[in-house]
Amino acid sequence: MIPADTVSVLDYERRFRERVHPAVAAYIAGYSADGITQRDNQTAFERIRLMPRALVDMSQASACSELFGQALDYPVLIAPTAYHKLVHPDGELATVHAASLTRTWMTVSTQASVSLEDIARTSTTTLWFQLYLQPRRDDTLTLVRRAEQAGYRAIVLTIDAVVNGIRNVEQRAGFRLPDGVRAVNLADLPPQQAHDASHGSPVFRSMLRHAPTWQDVAWLRSQTTLPVLVKGLLNPADVRPALDAGVAGIIVSNHGGRTLDTVPATIDALPAVAQAVNGAVPILLDGGIRRGTDIAKAIALGARAVLVGQPILHALAVGGMPGVAHMLTMLQTELEVAMALLGCPRLEALDSAAIQQR
């Protein structure tokens, strides 16, 4: 039962903290170091002011668009997040059911707690598969082929987590995966080699031994006909290598503030990346989306769509499948209200003129 006073995304976050075990809450909050970037992901949106136009003809208003040749009902996708069974026994099956009901595309994590095939069998919406490059290329290809065969429509390659961030809040809580929750898509792959720090730095000598490069992105692109997007790009200097590697899209992301702390908020990084891309490929953004006005700001500054991560887990913990559907519907409705009050009948009308210039 969704509490009657749950009327915003932040209400779900408040209820989430009341309901889940503190260690699970610490893992899902999961900010790196002091959480400066994670907080700034939201406060950066608050600093941006919208500039509406009055008395615009809205009789044909729509939030529909197109992405990779498919109609996109709303520019809001579900971001990849791991282990949905941490907060609900049905895990990703509940999430994808809500995504299907609300016509929301979903990006399924490599570290999902339900197999990518079972999620696909449950889904009636478009699915993307988020990929971490594995130490052995054959294992990476196994995951890609499974996604292709299950009907996924794109590969989202995470590029900003070659090592885990320093997550002190998670360490203090002593989080461990409970029995029955695991990364099932990786179950049949060889276990990762243990890190040996006896001969130097455990980071430089062990963890980075198989760290990918842009050449690996180009190789991946050559192995599949699916669009390959890179997720985790913040620096406009990385745009040209990404385009040269053949990526079909860029997701401006800082991993929700979970990897390197004190990097820019994604909405602050977006304009420079959009300028460097110059329309060559679609740009998406995740990190800090909590309101329909946040979505409008991201689109006005150059994003084609946004992805929502942590709020999905908050809503799943509080209300199960109906909670996720309710939360997504709220964001969709808030975006429509924002467009109506801004005088923007189409997403294409959301441009820099909708942002107050200072």
C-alpha cells in the first residue's frame, strides 16, 4: 500500500529510509567518500532557473520523441541499478512490470538479481542492457550475445568505474549481500581473480590489470549490431575518442556520485559535452533527477532524455511494482505540467531559451 502522503519522488526517499535495513540503505545511497558529488547532483538542478513564455498555443502538446528509430513516449528511462531483490522479493521483475505499464524504457544492470532473459520475458517495453567489460573478452561477448538473443535494443557500456569508489558510508554500515541476492547474470562466468597486494599497489598492480581503453570500446562496437552507448562521460575531451570508437550515444553520468567524489554534477557538465558532441549522437543524462522540472532543464541544456536510478529502488521498497509505476507517472505528469507552464508544446521547444541566462 502506497502511503497517501506520498506525492513526490522525495516522499518515496523519505519512506524508504524508514522501511529498509540501515545497511541496505547505506549500500543504495552508496555515495563515494563524503557524498559531495551526490548531493550536488540535486542541488545543481536547484540553482538553475526556468524562463517561461506566456500564452503559447499548447493545443497539440506532446512529450513524445524518437530515439534510435523508436518512438519514446516520455524522455525518462530507468537507469541501471543492481540487486533490486535487496528491497523487494520480485526484484527486477516488479520493476520491469511497472516500466511496461508506464511505457518507460528500462536499462537492465549486469548485476541484476534476476536474469536478463527472465526480465525480457516479463517485459512489454524497450530494454537496454548495461554492460561492464569483463577481464576476458569471451565473457563480455557471452553477455552481449545473451542480450541480443533476448531482444534487448541497445548496449550501455559503463566507463566510469574501472575501480570501485571509496564508499565509507557502506563500509561503516558493514553491508554484505544477503543470502539469495546475487548477480545472477555473472553466475556462469569464471570468478574474478583475487587481488594480490604483496608486490605493490593493490589498485595499480591488481585492480587495473584489465582496465578497458577506448580500443576496447571500438572492439565492442565491432562485435554487435546493437547501438552502443557509453555511460559515465563528463569531460568534453572524451567526446572525440568516444565518437572515433563508434559509439551511438553518450550518457553524461557520474555514477550517481558513487565512484569519484567532487567531480561535477551531471547537469553542470552537460552543456560542455553537448557543445563538443554538436549533434553527432544523442546525449542522455542521469544523476539527481527528482522532479519534472529537472527533466525539462536537462533537455533544455542538451539532453535527449534522462535516466532515473535511485528513486526506482526507493519506490520499489516502499510500494513494490505499484510504487514504481506511481513514481514514474508522477515524473511524467510533472514534466507535462512544466512544459505547459513554460509554453513549450514539444520537447524540441525546450532549449536554452527556457533557462534564465545569468
